[in-house]
Amino acid sequence: EELHNRIQSLETEQKAPGRITVAAPALPVSEAHKDKRLLLSLMTMAGALFCGLVFVQLRVSMNPKVFAANDVQSSARVPFLGQLPHSEHAGTLLNDPNLLLQECMRMVRTALLERMNDGRQRAVMITSASSSAGKTTVAIELAKSLAHLGKRTLLVEADLQRPTLAKRIGLNNEDGLCALLTGDIDDEAAITPSGVDNLDVIFAGRRPPVLNPEILANGVFGAGLRRWKKHYDFVLLDCPPILPVADARILARQVDGAIMVSRSSHCRRTDVIQACADLSAAGGPLIGSVLVGVQPGSGYGYQYEYSYEQLA
């Protein structure tokens, strides 16, 4: 009977597709495997953060526009005087009660006065690389700030191509710089009181039918600038941009210093670099740069709850 059962077992194994044999007996695990889920999660987060930083760096390097103050400093390598917040009504009126803008301009004014230690440095031109950068706003607000400090200030609209100063401050004088340079009027007729103590203005005035392109380079403007410096502590020139026309480069040789204005998210870094190089080649000493149009989340989130009456 045992033999018969053995024969049947062998016949069954022959018909089976394979034979299972024990290679070795199982052994109990001596130590449990470590849980690496936390380590893998941290490595994944670090990798995602690194990829995000690389993406942001590539995007910033490929974007040609100026966004922050360090963009201007790293690109143009010029001293930085300060930055002004974004304001839709900046520079519209001489008595514009924008306390935040005034306080920021006081910082720019302080940096400017620190860099102009020599009492003979009185004529300063405000320009930019391209148009719509905010140079007229900076010129108006800086003139107001210097006047409030007690400095006798003369604001001259030297942008004869696209004059906008009269519209910005709500005043006008048809007998302005154009008529003064052609000899039709004198300084007394060209200078207009602004209504603010210690601040006078010379507008561009009525343009002649044919404007002489060399009207700023024939020596008449330089002679007038020397006369104005004798009667005023500061003479601020609202000049045209550097790159489109040559007027600003001509005026750069006649002033004591220049301020380069850039607008955030508007001006291109390459244009700012080229404008600074052109200004230096023209012989104009660059005092510093000002960044305009900084958004509230860029360091200007604080609010001023006082007025100038409270400060007095």
C-alpha cells in the first residue's frame, strides 16, 4: 500500500509543470528597516525650493526692466540717492499734500546735500534715460523740498522739445526760456513766482515756429546759468532724456551735477547703463540716481499719520 501511494505521488509530480523545493529555511529579521519618509519629504522640498530659486533668477536676469533699487546700482554703478513711492497724483500741484512722497523726497534731498558739500555746486540737472521716467516729478518735488528747507531755488524747464511743467503745477508764462535765449526778454520777465516761498520757476514758454537745435549750445544758456547761480542757492534743470535727443548731453557740460531718474517696471537696465555712459562721456558729473514708482509692498507699507502742522 505504501509502495502504491508512492508510485501515485511520483506520477502526479511528473505531470506537474514544476517542482518546488526548499532552498533554505527562513530566518527572523534581526533589525527593522528605518523609516525614510521624513528624509525623502525634506529632500523633495529642498529640491523644489532650489528649482524655484533658479527659475526666479533666470526670469529676473532675462527681464530687461528695472524693478528695485539694487537693479539700478548693480547695472549703472552710480550712487543711489533714494526712491519715491508710486503716486498717481505726484507732481501735479506745488501744494500737493502727499506726506509719504514728501518724506521720501526729504531722504533724497538729504542724500543730495551730503554729496554736494562744495558751496559752488548749485546747478543740478534732473534727467532720465528715456521718456515717461518721472524726471519732472522728481524736479518739482525736489524743488519744493529745498524751498521748504529755506534754500532759494530756481526750477528751470530745459526740456524744450516736450514741455510739461506748466500743466503739472498749474502755472504758466508764455515769456519763458525760449524767449530768454533768443534775447526777446530778460531774466525778470522770464522768472515766475510759484506761490511757494523761496521757489521761482522759468517755464519753456512759447516755442518759435522754427526752434534752433543749437539754442542751448550757443553760450546764452550758460551765461544765464551763471547769473542764476549768483542769486539762488540751487538751480534745478528739468532736462530732456539722455538717449532720444542731444540737449541733455549739451547741458551736462554746463551744470555742477546730474541726477538720473528711473521708473520701476518701465525703464530698461541697458538704457540706464547707456545713458550713464553717455552722460559721463559728455563730461557731466553724475551725483546719483533716484528710483520712482516703487509699489507699496516694496518697503513703503508704512503710513504717516501726522501732518506738517503737527511737526512744526
